[in-house]
Amino acid sequence: MAPDPVAGTGLQDVAPGPGTEDVFAGGSGNGRLMAAFDWSTTPIGPVETWPASLRYAVRTVLASRFPMILTWGREYTQFYNDAYAELIGAKHPGAIGDDLRITLAEGWAALQQPVEHAMATREASWIPQLLLLLERAGYREETYFTVSHAPAFGDDGEVAGMHAVCTEVTRQVVAERRQRLLHEVSTAAGRREDERDLAAQVCGALAGDLLDVPFAAVYLTGDGARLHQVATVGVDAAALPATAERAAELGDVDVVALHVPGGPFGDEVGEAVALPLSGGAGREPVGALLVGVSPNRALDEEYRTFHQLLAGQVAAAVTDARAYAAERARAEALAELDQAKTTFFSDVSHELRTPLTLLLGPITDALAESGGQLPAPVREQLTLALRNGQRLKRLVDDLLEFVSIEAGRTAAVRVATDLAVTTAELAGVLRAAAERAGLTLTVDCPPLPRPAAVDPRMWEKIVLNLVANAVKYTFVGSIAVSLRADGDEVVLRVSDTGVGIPAAELPALFERFHRVADSPARSREGTGLGLAMVRELVGLHGGTVSVESEPGTGSTFTVRVPFGEPDTDTAPPASPAEVRGAALTPWDDDLAWQGRSADPLGTVLVVDDNADMRAYLTRLLSPSWTVRTASDGEQALHDVARVCPDVVLTDVMMPGLDGFGLLRALRADPATQAVPVVMLTARAGQEAAVEGFDAGVDDYLPKPFESAELLGRLRAVFERSRGRREPVLPAALPAAASAAPAPPPRPRAAGSVTAGTVTATAAPPQAPVGRPDSTTTWRFPSRASSIPALRRRLRALLDGAGLDGDRVYDLVLAACEAATNAVEHAQDPGEPVVDVRVTLDDGAVEIAVRDHGQWKERTSSMDRGRGSMLMSAFAEITAVPGPAGTTVTIRSPRPAA
């Protein structure tokens, strides 16, 4: 027979012990309750009959502040202290003197074995995180206890009961479990671009812990704001709504009808929570998360916080997925656009070759056969046409070759080449252009130990592009070309003392069409393919190209190619050296035409960075005008400071100070405010013309132009100016600019550039002219057509303030977005206008856009908050709505030094 776990109760022989009045002493609340309890109704009888061992045990339990319980006898009569009373909740005080098996009937299945084992074997147990079902709060509760059961001995030394010490660890167990689940969800989401796959992975992670999330469903917004079910776990997807208007609507789902089991005891779930998946501050939700609530846990503050964290993780993952998808779509669109651009250039370049051939062929033949017999003016015009035709042909050839390289149709045909001699000859092609620019060109190409196998035409493009770039971006100092053998490689270095390249631009320097923003140069002409072509051609030789540069100090380009083995013995013919040089230096001065009129109308200052354009305009205007020339806006200001012209004819796009900067400087100086300015530009279209007139130009002529039209416009502008000598300041230029002093002439660096009949000293770029540090206000009609006018005025104002070009672009974009919102969203305006205030203060910019109506709620057809997101990407945005209008303020702090 199995031993009786309660062999004796110690009730037969009462031993001395604490007095009746002392058993429940100590002042505890439970002690007072047990002192008042009629123990004679229990199996252990009145207190007077209790053995000393029971009395001592009860006193020990009551004196402890740790949760403790004592059972005595075969009926498991209970004694417990105040701390234990808190653990059993509503079961107290009814559990006093009652059978433990009855009091904890719902949890006895988990307690019976350790209790009986301790009493039968006299060995204490230790059970951490024991799952126990309790009904202490009106529902079947999931609880966890760390508990130790030990035998309680009677006076006779036999086991008379059970003594247990326990502590509840439910909160810790549940918190750790929820933390693990949040981690699993985060890990499952990862960096996924497919939001539906992401939702499925999230639900898969939730399936690993159905205690806190018995079931879940992920809903995401589609093209509109409506929610669409995309993934579920723990429930039949068909039993839930397929779509919903908003998250709150999902909260009305009849959860009981789903019959979903939950919790550790399999009880049916009766409650669910619908949580919106936030898209971020000020953005529309990206979806909703419907989660079931465990039937064995109260929906308390901790449970709600867990739900919020879970929804936050899912929302962040969905937002990231959409951002990745958008970025991927953008990259694919850019790739398609890039391919379309490449195809376009290829097609156009092919189409240009035929007319170029028919132009250059007859001109070349005419000069070769009859050049000596032609009148000098005719010969000069044909030479000019030939030079520029050859430049155009070079650009077309570069485009076609680059397209061919990208398509994989071009390969290097290597021939054994004396690379030292070849490189020295190629560099020498640009020696004359470098010397005319006041630069020293040093070529150091000693003989190599053996011939190198390169494609001569490709090597020509590599060397000429690098040296021409050095001449273009170097204003003072020298250029050095060196060639050396380094093991099995040939190393070409082209160094200059030019303007240098910012570190941020270096990674993208060899990408096609990339240009360094606002970099001073002798000309802004070019396709942006030169360095990209160098990288591709060097790569076809199995080599590498790199650059080291520091702004203001200079740059060094290093090309490494292997000596290699020749593919053929026949070298392709090379183009004439003078043709190659002229095609690479369109800014180079040619002073052949300097005619003058016997009786000129007046003096015109021609400002253009293209030497051939200056020469052409000089020849065209000389019969009627005294012509002076300048290669950029800074040189023009220096010339104007010496002798004021009657008319200024300027190009718009020039290195250093461009046409608009020159115009602002002239208008800012009282001595030159009335000088008429005519602009020439390659930008066509009505908006470009409006921008010019809005900036205060007297006339505006797009290229190409008819010579007769240019002469007529110059004469008309000159005659109009003779009748007005009072300065007139255009409205688009800021008032502060009109008060700015004229820029002082600056000393030229070493070397001089002769322009027309005036010899001007070359000058480095100077600070922006007419910088305003004040407030400017405008008022526009509240209609969409006002936005272009705001864009032009704001760009002119910020450019005049000397702001960085990228910063100007961002601020103009943000301000126009705010103005567009003011036009579209303000309803019933008190005044049908939009007010714009621009404050400039030492580099800091504040733009305030105010409408005069009440803000209109967005609908599904509107921007859904993208405008606010766009503005916030560029500057600090605040919006102050009111009954009389809304003011949006865009703040761009002063950049860090």
C-alpha cells in the first residue's frame, strides 16, 4: 500500500505551545480574520485542541511578509498570510479554513502532483514559472507562479500537512513573451519591398505565439484610402471583412461568431482590437491591424501598450516596404529614361551625321581648292563655320561612341604604339590654347622600356579629354602631363593647379552627363560625357582611372593601363592636330576679326564665353558699332568700370558671373542703371523670355537668330535708351539689391586676355553681387497662373542673395508647393490673393505664404499630404491656420560654416 501522505495530524496529544490568544497575534489583517473564525466547524477543531506544531506553523505563516500557505490534515485545511491573500484575489477570505482542493479546484490539476509528492517523500519542490489557472478576477485567468512545496510536520514527527512559499511572476513571463514576439515580427519584416509578402511574413511570426495574439489580420490601403485584407493568421480569412473604410469599422467584427480558441486553456476568444497602421506624423494611415485578445488575460494598459508597439512595428515595416518599392520604381523609371535618352541621342546623332558631312565636306573643299583666292572676310567666315562644324561633329561622334560602348559593340583594337611620343604629341595639340590662357603646359614623357599595346584613337580621346579639362578649369598656374612605366602598367598623370573638385562630387565625377554644380570654368559648353568617356575607354583597355583633388588647389587624374599585347599591326589614321585642338577649346580666343565702323552708332559690349561667338558678333556689329568684348560677367564689369558702353549684349549661361548676375550688378550701380541690356540665350520658349523680361532685361533674343533681327533690336534698344536716362529698377529685383554698391574691379591673375579692342586682366570669380539682407513682400492673385511668376521672382531674389544653387532650387520648390496649396485649399477667401513674404538674414531664409480663406479638407482626389512631405524635406515647415487664413512658414537656417 502507498504511504499515507498525512500519517498523523498531531491532534491526539496536545503539546504545550503558544496560547490560544497568541496564535493569531502580530497585527496582520489575516490574523485578525482567522482569530475571529470558528475553527470548530473545520476538520481540525477549535484552536484549543491544536498541537504545538500547528500553532507554531500558523504563527510563522502569519508573521511572514512573503506569500505563504499552510494546509493541515487530510482535508487540506488552509492557513495563509496577507501576502498570499492578495494573490488569490476574490477567493479571499472565503478560502480561510477551506479545503485547498476546493478553493483552487480550477488549478488543482497543476498543483496536485507537486503537493502530494512533497508530503509523501518529504522532499521540497521548486517549480519556477508554474502555469496556473485561476478564477480570482471573474474570468479564467492565465497566471504564473514560482513556488516551493514542503512537508509540514506534526508533534509526533510525522507529515501532518503541506507548507508552500510562492510568488507570482505572471507580469514578467507575459512581458518577456511579448518582447520576443515583437522581436520575431521585426525580424520577419526585414527589408522587404513587397508589402503583401511582408504582411504574410508578419502573420507567420505571429503564428509562433497565439497566447497574446490568438488571431490577426493585416489590412493595407490600396490606390485610395480603403483598406484591403492581405494576410491573416489563426482565423479563416473568409470569416473576416475583405475590405473596410477605416480601422474603426473592423472593431465591429462579431468575434464570438468566429469561434477562435485562444489562450493556454483553449477558451474561445470574445474580443478583438482594431489598430490603425500610422504612416507617420501628418500622413494618412497605411493600413490597419485586427488582433484578437486572449480570453485569459485582461485588456489592461500593458496589453494595450503591447498592441500599440505591435502595430507600430508593422506600420514601420509597411512604410519602409512602400518606400523601397517607390525607390525601386523610381530607379526603374530612371533606367528607362536613361535608356530612352541614350536611344534618342543615338538616333539624333546618326541623323546629324549626314547634314554634317554635306556641310563640312564642301567647306573643307572650298578652303582647300580656293582658300587663297577668296576675299579675306569670306575665308574667315568659312573657317569659322568649319571650326564649329568640327566641334559639332566631335560631340556627335562622342555620343555615338558612348552609345556603342554601352551597347557592348565597341572593343579596343590594340596596336604596338610608342606611347611616349604619341602622348607628347597629343598634349602638344593644346599647348597653344594653354599659353593663350596664360598657363604653363609641361609634358614629361620619357621613352618607355617597350611599346605599349593601345587603341590609338581611344588613347587620343583619353589624353585630349583630360588635358582639355585641365585647361578649361585652370585659370592660374600650370598643367603637367607625365607618362611612366610601373611594372606591367603604363601610368599617365594629368595634374593642374585649377579650381579643384569638392569631395562630395568625386564619387560621381566619371558618370555620364554629370557636372560639378557652380564650378568656375572657361566655358559651360560640353555634353558632360568627357570623363565618362575616359573611364569607359580606359576600362576597354583593362585599366583604371582615378582622381585626387582639393578645391582651390587643383586636381590630378591618373590613368593606369597594362602594356598588353597588340591585336593588329595596322593603326587607324589620326585626325589633324589643329582640328582636334579647335574642337576641344570653344572658349579659346581668336582675334582675327576686329573691324571698326567709320561712323559708329555707339559702343556695344559683347559678353560671351565662346570665342567664335564673340568673333562672329564682332564681325557682324563692326560696320555699325564700336565693339568691345568680354568672356564672362566679371570681365564685363571690369570693362564697364573703365568705359561705360551704350549697350550691353550678353549671353545668359557663362562661367563665373552669368548674364542674370551681370544684369543685377549693372542695375545695382547708379552709374550703370540706365545702360540697356540685350540677352542672347540658347534657352528657347516663352517662359525663358518671360524670365528675362521679369529680371529687367531690355530685350531678349534666343539662339539661333537672324543677323538682321539682332541689328534691328540693338538699334531699337539704343534709340529708346537715348530718350531715358533716369534709372528704372525692375519690380522683380529686390529693393535691397538696388542699394548695393557696384562690385569693385578685382586684380587679374597672371596672364591677360585680349577681348576685342580692350585688353582686360583675367579675374577669379567674385562674391555674388547685390546681396539683400532684408524683407521682400509680394501679393499674387489666388490662381494657378500666379505660381510661375512667384517662381521667377523668388529664384531671382535668392540667386541675388548669393545662395547655393541647390538650396535655391529646394526653397523655390517648397515655396511654390505652399503657394499651390494656398490657391487650391483656401475656400471662401476674404481676399482672392496670396501674400508672400521673404526674409533674408545673413544666410538664413524665411518664406511665409499666407492665404485668406478657411482650409479645405483633402479628398481622395487631392494630394493626400504629399505637398507637406515635399516641403518638409527641404526646410522647417510650420502652418498656423485661422478663420481668416492660413500661414505656412518655410525656414531654412544659415548653413554651417
